[in-house]
Amino acid sequence: MINDTISDDLTVDEKLVLDLLQKNGRKYTKQDMADIVGKSLSTVNRVIKSLTEKALIERVGSNKTGYWRVAGK
């Protein structure tokens, strides 16, 4: 599983958001993610940016109607 190989390279916040996106096929807004993982919106924005730069997630579609997808899924 993806967590086995990269878990040492991720922060706790990155793991929370990545796990949320992996376990549930629902399309979350950034605010939804912040509410669920109990972090601020700015923290989730930083985490999303970091996970995108690490090529672990990618944006599919537009900002309004798109969603975040775990890379390789």
C-alpha cells in the first residue's frame, strides 16, 4: 500500500489528509477536509500543496467542480 512506502516522508497532517482521500471516494472541498481532520483551512491548503508537489495527489477537473485524486488510483 502507498502508506507503507512513504509514511516516513510525510508529516502527521499530510498523513491525515492523504488517508482521508484514500479511504473515501467522496469528493471533499478543502473546508470539508479541514473540518474532518480538525485542522485549519490554511493548514489543509499547505498540506494539499505539499502532497501535490510530492506527486501523491492530483487535481482532476476545475476548481469549482473538480476533486482531489490520490495518484495511482
